[in-house]
Amino acid sequence: MRADILRTYKSVHTWTGIVSGMALFIAFYAGALTVFKEPLERWASPPQQQAALPLEQAQALIVRTLQAEPAAARDFTLHLHDAENLPGRLSWQVRAPGADDHDARHVRHFVATLDAEGRAQVQPAAPTQLGDFIDVLHRVVGLPVDNDPNRWLMGVVSALYALALVSGVVVLLPSLVKDFFALRVGRNLKRLWLDAHNVVGIVSLPFHLVMALTAVVFAFHDGIYALQDRLLHEGRLAGAFQRPAASAGAAPRDPATM
């Protein structure tokens, strides 16, 4: 490969790495912490004083909660396992009208249990935001708000990340066989770090390419869906995600038999 071509790819690799490096550093470490999101939320939540509702009463809890709060029918969670940080057996959230689907700041949380008379007792909840905060840092490369502009910025960083990966492979190709397993330990620390950088980069290349490309798709998925809807689905893509209408004369379903 010509020397001028290698120099060009080396410049591309260097500058894309520098521009996106800090954002990727934050995204990688926050992403590693999201693996422990549930234990971190449990650790950051104070223990609840009331005893957990027996799981045998879950059916009655669901039916009576939906009677008292129909909004919970849209999306609720039944917690099967007891934990000291859960304020109730049943929980759900209500998003403010017009709020971004990914923005947790405009979401109200509720929990429900049964009182001594068997009635649904609904109360607001304030779960810890630690796990969501770490997740947002991961998904928008360190910016504190998960909104469209920040996700688009994350997509640009991810595209630079993919470009840095491809250009780095091109730069390393001429000396790949000779330098792949080389780890020259000595006074030249720059050479040592470069050897370590090369071997880690090549070994983990498929993993990093998947992360970079899927992050680009995640950032621009709304535009991708709109393009698919126009080119492939003739404007009917939204209908694919809707439940079919109940047939005429169908008997109503009893939740207790499900």
C-alpha cells in the first residue's frame, strides 16, 4: 500500500479518535455500570417498612387497581420477587402528554397494594433515579438529558467511532502479521502502549464495529423508520404495531381466567 494513502488513513484514525475519544470513554464506562443497574438501584433505595403483599393476592390486586386507576392498564409491572426496596407489589408510570418517550424527567410513578378491607390502595412513588441517570449518560455520551438533539450528537460520535475503527485497520494491515502479538516491554513506553492498543483493537474489532453501527441506528432510528414507512410500507407502518380490533360479537374476556 502506498505511503501517502497510509498517512491519510493514519490522520483520519488519529483525529476521529481524538474528537470522539472523551465521549466514548464516558459512554463505555457508563455502559459497563448499566450491567449492574438493578443492584445499584436497590442499593440506592431506602428499605420499605410495610410487608409485601402475598403473591396469591396478585390477581385481586390487578383487578381492583385497574378499576380504581384505569390509566395503569396501559403498562404496569407485577413484581413477582419480594425486595426490601419495592414499595408495592404492583407499579406503573404515567408520562406527561407530549413528553419525549426517552425522557424520564416527565414521568410520574405509582404503586398499589391492598388494604385490610381488600381495596386497592394507590400512592405515588419516588424511585431512585441513579440507574436511569447512568443509562442516560451511556446512551447520550455523557450529556444529562436524553432528547433528540443529544441522541443525534451521539450518532455522529458513533459514526466517527466506526470511521476510526476502519481507518485503524487499514493503517495496521501492512504490519499486522509482524506486530499482532508483539508487546515490546522496555524504556519506550509509547511503543508499549501502541502495541497494546493494536492487539486489543484487532481482537475486539467485531465487537466494537457492532457497537458503533448499532449506536448510529439507535440515534437516527426515527428517521430510518420514517424512510422505511415512505419507501416500503406506503405510509402504513404504524398500523403494524396496533392490536387488531375485536371481532363483532366476541365475548369479553375475564382476566381471572387468563
